[in-house]
Amino acid sequence: MARTSNNKIRIGIVGAGDIVRTRHLPGLKRHSEVEIVAVSNSTYESSQQFCDEHLPQATPMQNWADLLALPDLDVIWIGTPPYMHSAVTVSALEAGKHVFCQARMAMDLEEAEEMLATARRFPNQVTMLCPPPFGLRGDALVKKLLAENYIGNPHHIRLQSFTGAYLNPDAPAHWRQRIEINGLNVLALGIYVEVVQRWLGDITGVFARGKNINPIRQGYEVIVPDLLTVLCTFENGAEGVLEFSGINPLPPSDRLEVYGDLGAMSYDFGSDTVQAG
């Protein structure tokens, strides 16, 4: 990655919300070779407040287009909701910047394909999506168990991701339930599919059904399902059942079970605990 004259990677943030503030910013600020020089939020006042509270040396910007036009930026760090990901990514690449984009990738397949095509047009610029946080601590162990054939050939995969985030029917629609903001991203489906495919290979066949238990929230019609069941087939022939719920009244549960012809393995994502036998 080419750098500016002070030999630091100079970053401009577009969308400095909770994810950026709590997950990304602490690590970026600790890195001696990183400098955050500009921030663009939904309003100038919000950008100014973020800089005042967290990055007093950074410049608040009126809008993201002005931020992209800064000549001394190396990287555009996108932390907005998905409805802006494609436009900012494409524009940033065309402006000669490297891009880091928060997941989920885009509103729909068409936008994702446009982002990919643009990235391929600029092969000398780095483009990266934020990886899913789930399973990172146990990733090496899971891969080792599978590589050493500890459970044999996997033939059945079962994943559950149950939360109560949308349990209250009287609550307003969360932004992740608003299709105009979050697009066709359903619960934690995309994140967990990425994790599961990293360990078990590509999914080649899918049948899915979703349902809205509370479709009207304070007059807003929710289209994105709050309950989803996916039946899938993996490239190696294994069958999978992936279940997602945002209306679970019990304690949250995020768990993967993999059954093979020699044994079984489970991963509790809440505690990062692996069991095999």
C-alpha cells in the first residue's frame, strides 16, 4: 500500500457510529502507523461531535464526497449502514483510495456485484470487508480437527442463532429491520454462512423460508423476516439446517453442531467453546 509523506496510513472514516467507535477505533488508535485524519457522519454536527470526543486531531467533514476528495488520504473506512456501502466503495475506488467496508457488504446481490466488479477494475488498490467476529478464537482448532479427520466425513450440519432482539412487538422497527437501510440482510444469516463455509466448504443448494411474527411495528411494515429456516447442501454432500430467530424468549444461543461418520463436534459462539468426541 502506497503511503503519504509522513509514512503513516492516513484514514478517512465515513460513518463513525457505534461499531466504529467500540470495535474499530480502539485498535486503530493504538497502531503507531495509522493516522485518522477526517470523519464524515450523517451531519456535520455529528462529525464534529465525534472528533471532539474521540479524535480531536481529525477534521470533521460536511459530507462523504468532500472527504473522498481529500488528496492526502490512503484509506476510506466505511462504517455506515449497508444502504451506503456500494456508493461509497465504488466512489472511493474511483478516487484512488483503498477501502475497508463494514459488513454487511451491500443492500442486495446487484450492489455486491457492482462493488466486486469495481474492485477488479482497480487491482492495485486494497478492498476489504470486515470479517465476521464469530469463531475467530477457535478457528485454528476447528480447522485442525477437520483436517485431521477427527470426526470423519461431515454429513450433517446444524446451526442455531437465537436472540430476543425483536421480541417486543410494541418496539419500533430497528434499523436492521428496515429494508431501505439494511437491504436484504436477514438476521445473522450472512455472517454465519461465511463462518460455516470457511470451515466446511461451499454451500451449493439452498431452500429457505422466513416469517414475520410481528410484521407491523408502530405503523411500519417490516418485510425482513424475524424468523428464518434454511435447508442447504454442501459441496461435500453434507446436509445442513440453519435456524435464525430474533424473537427468542429464552437466553441467546449461537451454536454450531457438525456430525461426521466418526464423531461429532460443537462450537458455542457465545463462550468460544469447542467440544468434540
